[in-house]
Amino acid sequence: MSSQLPTARGAPAGTGHHVRGWLDALLAVLAGFLAMAVVATLGLWAAGAGDLPDGGFPSVAAAVVVMAAGGRIDLSGQAGALAGTNAELTAMPLSVTLVGALVTGFLFLRPLRHHAVAGGGELLARVARTTVLWLAALAVVSAFARHDFPIQAPAGEDPVTEIFGELLEATNPTVGFRTEYGPTLGYGLLWILGVLLVALLVARSAPLPARAVRYHAAVRPAASAMLLLVLAYVVIGLVAGLVVAATRGHAAETFAVILLGLPNVSWLALGTGIGGAWDGKVEGPFGLPMPQVLDEVLRGRQTTTLDVSALAAQDSRAWWLIPIAAVLLLGAAFLMATRSPAGIRLWQHALHCGLAFALTMLAVAPLTHVFARFGLSVLGIGDIEGFGGEVVLDPHVWAMAGLALGWGLIAGFLGGLLALRVKRHGEVPQESPEHPPTRP
């Protein structure tokens, strides 16, 4: 019987499968954006953005979602002929990013859960549908990520500040933000393709094309172990944040960090725990949601190196980041080894873990980059004192990847040793002479 047997409505049976594919992709995209919007809204509300003037809160929430999806927001000012503004922002609110990636990836894989093997064409079609709808939704959200805010003149008894204030009141300066559509759609394309690729790599039950099945044993155990490692850091950071919110006050500020930048801080802890470093500084009245110890290390200085020793100088408990990194990485290596085929040798475990951890840090560390600056000048005379500010966090990416390779090699070897006594995929239990197997 032909596979193109008409349905009750007269459409070919293949059309129903095609429509179902688009509906699956639409569900994944809408759920991903909805999850990001909820987290961004709650985080901004906790950070006090609910009091923004001129009804700017929805636009700021849309801008946060755009940045979380890899988009670019352009800050600009309009201050007439007498005054000028200089603003720039590059950052990813990784709590929003992570939630969107997890929801989208899960729903992308869900229709494939009952397939043993998937054709390459089928997977490419699913990826293409999800990508097209994702970029369309990102363009729609980007259209709402625009707003202008009036700049209030700074108060002060300094005569120069008073003169500047009078000039500003006369020029009615504003600062606003707009989505850069070209970079946003370009980076958004890379974002969604990266999410779908990681989803296929880490899901052990997701089908692969027949030609790619041979790489399943080498790639998926390492990829899933690294995902669990970075998620474990986020969970530990979440628990620590909830404890801080419950015991030390400032609950709103703590929840703002959790809902907007928890992975930023958690993965910084991972990087510093293995010996990595960031260049950073915080100056001016502005800042980004971050724990107090980071602000104390970076504020009011020239660009400084942020590493575990710099953190420990402010809080000696930072030294615990090193053993925590060692234990969690060893656990990930052990899990990777138990999920790998029995024929994998110890040096192969070490190599797989080292490469996987190095690639993980190459992906994770750049996401923690932050650059935010705002300045206001009048008649071309510098920034008005007390009104300009700058926040910088710039990771030493390649040095961190090299450290991760070394840590991963050691952890992979030790994890493989610990897994020797654990039954693994592909092993056949040895027959005991006292209890021979029964024969039919």
C-alpha cells in the first residue's frame, strides 16, 4: 500500500509528519523564550528595575532576553550640542541563557526519544526548523528591546558640578538602547546551533545518523560528564545563594544575582579553582549583580588580576575552591569512565577527559566576559565626577584551557582507575565455576 495514502482531510500522510515537525520546533522555541522571559523579569524585579521611569521595564526585560540569546544591545545617548554620552555594554546574563538552553534542548530532543537511529536528513530538517523559528522569535523580541531614559543632573555642592547640572537641565540629555539586528541574528544563529549540538552530544538516548554512531562511545560520555560538572557548579552556587539570602539579609540583591548571573559567578569559581584568572575592575557608582567579595577585590583599582589568591586575600574561604574543583572534576571523570565501553584504556580515559575539560573551558570562560561603561561629558570636558562608571571582567581563556587540559588528564586517569571495579557498558560478567550458567 502506498505511503502516500490520503488522510481524512485529503492531505498526504507525509504532510502530517511535516506539520508535526514544525509544531515540535515551535513548542521548543516558544517554551525557551518564555522561560528566559520569566527568569529575566524576576531577576530585574529583584534588582529593583521595576521602578524604571517611563514604563521602561518591559523593554529592559526584552533586552536582557536578547543578550541572553547572544544578541547585541547598542547603548546611545542624545545630549544636544553641549553634552555628550559614551556608553557600552557587553555581557550575557547566564542564568537566563542557561534556562533557555536547557528548556529548548530538552524539548528539541523529546520527539526523538523513541528513535534508535535517525537519518541525517531528518536531524538536519529538525535543526533547520528549530533554527528558523528561533531566529524569527529573536527578531520579534529584539523589536521590543529599545527605550530612552532621561539623565538626571548630578547633585552636589561643587561649583563645577552645579554648572554642569544647569547645563544638563537645559539640554535634556537621554540615554537609550537599541538592538543591533545584524550581530544579534548572527550570534543568535551560533547560539541556537550550539545549543542543539550540545543537546545531541550529551543525550545518551538521542538517536544519531548511522555513520555517526561509531563516535557515540568516545564523545557522549565525556560530553555528558562535562555538562554535569558545570551544572553541579550552578547547583552549588544556587544553594550557597539561598543560604546567604536566608541568613545575611539583602535577599533581593542575592536573588538578582541568582536569577541573572548565577552561572557567571559559578563558572568563575570553577575557573579560579583550577588556577585560572580574569582581568577586572569596578569603578564608579554602577556595577553588575555580583557577590560582595568580587566587588571588594575589583572596586576602586586599576585593572587587577582576579584569581583564587586575590579572592582569598579578602576571604580565606576562597582556598576551598581548589579542593572543590578537584573533587567535582574527579567525580565527573569517574562518571565518564563508568559510562564508557570496557575496552577504553586508562590513557584514553585521561585523554578524553583532558580534551573534554579543555573544550568546556574554551566554551564557558568567554561567556563570563563583561564590559560595561557609561560616561557623561559637558563641553567635551571629561566624565562628570561621580557619574561615569566601568565594570570589566576579561578571562584569560587560553591559559585556562591549558590548565583544564592538565587537570582533565590527571582526573581522567584517576577516574578510570576508580572505575575499574565497576561494571561498564560492553562488559560480560565472568562465569563462576561454583555457579555455572544454566543452559537451555
